[in-house]
Amino acid sequence: MEEFESLFFDWESGSLDEDGLARLRQLLRSNEEARSYFVQQQMIGAALRLDFDAGLESLTPEASSGETLTTRTDSKDERTTVSATQQPSGPSIVRLWAVAAGMLICGLTARMVYLENSNARVVTESTVSQPETETPREATSDGIALLTRTVDIRWADGTRTPQTGDALTPGKLAIDEGYAQIEFFCGATVVVEGPAELDLKSSTLARVHRGKFRAQVPPAARGFSLEVDDMTVVDLGTEFGLDVSPGATNVQVFDGEVELRSNLHSKQLLTAGDAIERTNAGAIKTTSTTPDDFVDIAGLETRVGGERQARLLRWQTWSKRLRRDPRLIAYYSFDQSGVWQRKLLSSVEPADRELDGAIVGAARVDGRWQEKSALEFKRPGDRVRVNVPGEYGSLTFACWVKIDSLDRWYNSLFLTDAYNQGEPHWQILDTGQLFFSVRHKADSDKKNPTPTHQPVLSPVFWKPSMSGRWMHLATTYDAGSGLIRHYLDGEQLHEESIDPALVVNTTRIGAASIGNWSIPTRPDERFAIRNLNGSFDEFAIFSAALTADEIQEMYANGKP
Amino acid sequence: MKDSGNTESFVRQLTENQPRLYGYVYSLIGDHNKASDVLLETNLTLWRKLDQFEHDKPFLPWAFSIARFQVMASIRDQGRDRMLLDPELVDLLSGEVERGAERLENVRLSLRECLQSLAPKNRQLIEHRYFRGLPIGKIAETAERSVSAIKTSIMRIRRELAKCVERKLEGPSIS
């Protein structure tokens, strides 16, 4: 074997000659052990490469010290430049994803969105022709604004449909009806009334095609501009309204000053109380301001309040009905009033106080609606301890959760203490993938080892731009077939059947933690520390695999 | 007919199985550049054969069989002298490579843990060699060690990693 390993190494480094190659082939043909070694090492080679491509090499933090080596190499020989030192042999596997992206362009739909997320690098057509110019894969959000509020919003068909709390990237936004409040990163806040269409250009600029806009621009955001045709409305620290309809454009200044710039009329200053109307032909006439026609932030707040009340009420009605669902094993609605006394009351009816959870560390904060609470988990010790007795078959886990960031290798949603036979583990990997597994059997025979369980991972569903947004996560496990399905916001993310040999028919929970892991099976830090950085607002476990329709219903009734 | 439900299912499977297919092709080709090309060809062929895809049948065995065909074609084109594996060896290894590729996602998870358990110095060697793709000579030069010493070290670490991954996959494993 030593000979084989040595030859294999040389082959891999590209320094094996003809005779060596022939000998290596001969060994592969004749020696079973050599073949096993070969396959095993090649898989590791592929795995390393895939992780490199996914930008996961940062998992080994000390590795960055490799830069010292790069630098030293560079200083010794100027010609040893980037291409030789930074990229390993050749183009990245991004090209492969690009092919699939090409298929997407062929007119395919929905689920393919996850393709983009399944690799830290962004797939665009350009990567096909320029794989070498890939930029670094930091997980930065390239947003320029936040969508902070919406009321009765209906996004135009075929355009993006951001959720409240999402970061917005440059590009088109089209609203058929309703209101949206957009906070640009420069500090300007714009309330948009549909129907409206605009192009977000940068954190200080948007191009408006139609709709009603009311901008509030504090001094720090001075210079914020909206463009209409060849005209630019530059705000000099103020509040103004802009109404763009097919026939004419109307600019009204409610407070402060605004500068109009256009090709025809080089510059014009409008101050508080001024209003102008410009026809498509370019003629400008003075009109009077009508501030009540433009919904401002306070007005939107009132409307938001109305909509929020309606949604809260809908959720409360639905939640009351759910509490009597005989399939519920555990349910925490986080809807208790008064002093909590560090208890998370079980909401299952008829009530069983044994199911109440104990809050450790986690702090009470506003929930999906400010009228209701949630628990925020921040520090490594934060958790809710629960004890759920009994034996079950199929399971469903569902929760409303807000993730601030994925700090740990494994980030707990719900983990049983240790990880014993029949116990489920539900968590999120630092890559943003949902992870579910049930322990099939205790530690295997050392002499004849076989897998103890099969984890089922969703594609990447979480990225930093979703930080702070409430989302609904659910996973169903069918104990008969071993089919596992992951859901995000009522839509299926992934389904996979586990190996029949690893299907667990009898599941149990016992002592467990929400948002943490209480009894790690191994001491090393990276593996053991699994506290979630985020908040929970509603958590349910069922003794059945809920259908896709039921998950969708849960999402629709609980959506903030 | 390429009905849309079938197409969607196909694309989902193809996307989800890219790493596994890459693992399969790379194992038999042994070169990341060429493996990427062969996988591209494989994806395109699978796409052209979408009509033969039945979404209630397992996707991977079908995809592997087409990938194997592409690997064979690549070996024929390259000429036997340049490639380690000849068609006969591909046939001999294909089954084991398929089994390996099927569990590649778990190998990746385990490997991440195993890399953590390495001594920093050893982890750095692996980083330089396999993430950054530095030639052995360069690594030896920088570390002020001989090429054969580096070779011995890397071989030992790779053995260690392989054992660790095996242990995690088969023993009391990650949860």
C-alpha cells in the first residue's frame, strides 16, 4: 500500500512518469485495497474542492495565515502572481451551476431560485464566459434600502415580491396597489402609493416611472434624488411629494427646499408651499400643494396598525383552534399576558402544566406583532428547556423564527439532550441550510460500523439579507416511508427519503431545548455550542407529518 | 413532451445532485479542470435526454450512467497515455465510485469537522495544497523543508483525514 500511496501522491501532483502511471494502473487492477483507497481519497479531493468553491474554506480560520506564504512567494518572484498562488488549478465549479442557470433561462420556474442560493457565488450568464474573474465570496448584502412597511400591498405580476424587513437591491419595483415604505441607506424614507413603478438605483437615487411618492429627507440624507424622465428632484433636507402619472408630473414641497434639475430648465429652487406641474410636453405651471393627497409616515403607521390588528386577530383565531388539534405534542404560542415568571406556557388544550417550558437567559421582546411577545436568544446560554414525554411515529416541527445571523456551525431550532435512539434534531447549518435527522440506533458496533442516522439538508434558504425578518420554518417526517420535507414560508424547500435501513419508526423527545443544545455528545466547541442568534415566536410539534396544504395554512394564518 | 412538472422535477434533481455528480466525475477523471468540463457535457446531455427522464424513477443511477459515458468519451479523446484510468479501470471502479458519490454530502460535513481536529500546522498544509492549489515545491520552499518531507506529511494527513471521515460516517456520527 505504501507504494500505491506514494505513486498516487505523485500522480496527483502531476509528477508521475509513464512507468509510474503503468504501475499505478496495475496496482488498481490487482489490488482491492488500492481501489478503496483511491475512491476514498478522490471523494475527499472532490469534497475539498466543492467546499472551496462554496467559499467554505474559511471554516478553518487559521488558514488565513496562508497569506503570509502568498506574500513571501510574491516577493521572491514577481512573476508568481495571483493566478499561480490564489486559485487552485483551474476554473471553478461555478460554471456547472451556470449551465443549470442557463436552463432556468430556458423558461423554468420557481424552485430554481434556490440554485442561486445553493452556492455562495452568484450565478449569472457572465460567469459562463468569465469564470476566472469571479469576485470574492463574502456574504455581504448588496442592498441599498430596506422595505420597512407595507399595507395591503400587491406587487405587479412577474416582478420581485420582497417581504417587510427585506433589504432591497438595485432594480425595479412595481406595485399594483397598496403602500410601501422604503428606507434608503442614506437615511431618506419614501412612502410609495400604488400603482407605482420605480427603479432603485443607489442608496441615494431612484428613478420613478409612475405612482405617488412622499419623501422625508433628514439633513443627514440631503442630496437624495428622484429622477423622472429628464428631470431630477434633488432634496435639500425636507419633505416633498411627487406624483407621476401618464399625463403629467407633480412636485410639491411641504417643508424645506427642493432643487429641480432638467435639461430644459437648468435649475429651479422650490421651497415649502411651492408646487409645480410639468406636462409631458415640458410646460411647467405653478399649482398649490395638497399634502393630504400624499400619505406620510404617520398616516402609514395608522394604516399599518389597522392591518396589523386584523392579522393578529386572524392568527389568534386560528391559534385558538389549533390548540385542540389532537395531533399536537407540544405547542407554545408565546401569547401569554402579564408577567411570564420565566415560564413559557404550553398552549396545548386541555392544559398540561408539565409541558410548560423553562426560560433560561432568553429575553422577552416584541413578537411578529408588537401586541404579542417573542423570546430573543443571544448569548450562548440562552434557551428554553422543555420535557415532552411519550413515544411517537411521524413528526412535524414548525416555528416562527427571526434569525439575526448564523454564528455557529450548527444553529439550534430544537435539539433533544444528547442524541439518543429515536430522537430528532432540527437545526440550521451555518451555510443557511435547514437540517433534520432522527437517530436510528445507538452507537454502532466498532468492529462493523454502519451509519446511525441520515441527515436531510435543504438547499441554502437563508442569506444575510434576510436577517431580522420573521419567517416560518417547518419540517415533516413520515415514520412509515422515511420521507422528510422542509418548508420555508409555507413553500416546500426540499424533499428526500432516507435510506430504508435508517428509517426510525418510533420517535421520542424527552428533555430538549429550543434554540440551544443542552447535552452535547462531544466536548469540542465548534461542535457543541449551538445557540441560535435570533428570536422565536410560536413553536409547535405534531405527532404526524402535516400535509403541504396544512403547512401553507399555518403560514398564511400566522404571517405578520 | 417536456411537460412542466416533469421539467421542474428534473431541474431540481439535477441541481441538487451537482455535487454528487461532480464527485463521481472528478474521482474518475482526477483533474478538476477536466472534471468540470465533463460535468458540463454531462449536464447538457442529461438536459437533451430530458424526454427519457421519469420523475418517479431514481435520478442518480440514470445520471451516473450518462456521466460514465461522458467520462469514457473524455478518456478516448485525451488518449490513454495522459489519463490514469483507462476504460477497463473505469468499469472496475465505477460501482464503488457511485457509492462514494452518493454519500458525498455527508463526506463534506464530516470532512469539515475532521479538518477542525487537525493540528493547525497540518491543517495549513492541506489548505495550501488543496484549497490554494500551491505546488508541492512551493510549499516545501516556504516551509523550509524538503519536498519528500512535505510529501510524507501530506500523505499521513490525508490518511488521517480519510480515517476520521470514515469514523464519522460510520461510527457515532454527527447529529
